[in-house]
Amino acid sequence: MLTGCSTVAFVDKKETATIKRVAIVGYDFFVPADITLDLISGNSELSIKENYLAKKIYEDIGSELTQHFGWDIVAKNEITTSTSYQQLHFKNKNNSRTRIAVGKYVTLEGLLPGKAILKLSSAQKEQLMNELAVDALITFEVQGIEGSMTSYFDTVDITKYELEMDNFHVFKAGALEPIVHINNLSSGLPKDVRPEIDIKGIPLSNEKLSWLYASQPLLIEKFSAQLTQ
């Protein structure tokens, strides 16, 4: 994947101060194919780890929004059992599969992917806000991206990975544009993540995923910094 783009962020502090209750209605986590072997082997251990990380990112983003803005975050179960949301999910659940890179989308059960929410009309968003009794809707995407290469024992190159947040948007009823948007927010590479090497000198696939685990708190820290600017 391409990296190196500058972070783009905008926070309308006047508008965010008017928000009390929000719902994170769109989210997906993209794992590059060279990290996950599930696409070929059906590795259940990797799948569990990917799902856990996807869920933790979703929950931690909500916690940061509560900490910084005092927003009440609607529980995911309340979102996914909403009649309007279930109808949208049925129609739009595959509406974000547009990446050129090969990999795996990890979504939370019953939750729409990020781009599906971006494609909704203003009327559809407002209808959903009314049913969920919220002041705003939130959607975002996170992906694993390649960092640098490191050679171990001059025998094998290890690719390092980090996380990047894209298309973070907060939509408020009646507002023409998102009152918060963040793009190209990179966690930066974590330090001291040493992949385990097997007897043949090959890096174990689940150790690659450890780079993304180590990047998760860094991404949350960077996200937090953007909210306070």
C-alpha cells in the first residue's frame, strides 16, 4: 500500500460542543494479504486475533471521543438492532469493497463498513439519527500498511507494519459537511517488535500481526492528539 501522505484533520469545536450523544455506525479494518493467511488456509487463530484487534480499535475510539468531548456513545448492539439500520445493512453491507490491494476486511458483526455510510444520503443519515436518538453519526476505517524492511541475521527480510486511519467523519443533523474529519492518520512504527523466526528462517505469519497489535495504542494516541488541536 502507498504510504507517506500527510494527515488531514478538521475539528469544528463550536459544533462538537453541541453534541451529546453519538453512534459509531460505520467501521471496517483492512488487513493486507501478506499478514493474514486466512484467505488461503482458513487459519482460525489468526481470524480470532484480527477480530479482537478490530473490536478493540472500535471500542477505544469511542472511549477517546467520550474522554475528549463528553459524548455518550451508543452501544453497538443498540445500533445493529435498529430497524432502519438493519434495512441499510441488508442493502449496503458490501458497499465498500473498493480497495485495489489484496487483503481481508474485518467487520464487527452487524455493523456496516465505513464507506457504506459515506454513500448514504442526508435524508438517510437523518432518519437513522432520529431512530437512534443521537445528535451525530460517526464512521471510519483503519488499515494495516507496510512500513520498512529489516534484515535479521542477513538471511531474511522482515516487513514492519503500522496502522492508518482514514475517512473518519462525524455527521451532524442539518450540517452540510462533516463537523470532524480525519484522513491519513498513521500510528507510526512501534519499537521493539521482534518477529519470531522458525527453524527455516521464515517469519511466522501471526508474528506479522503483532506489529499491528503494537501499533494500536500508538494510533489511539495520535487520534487523541488530533482531537485536541
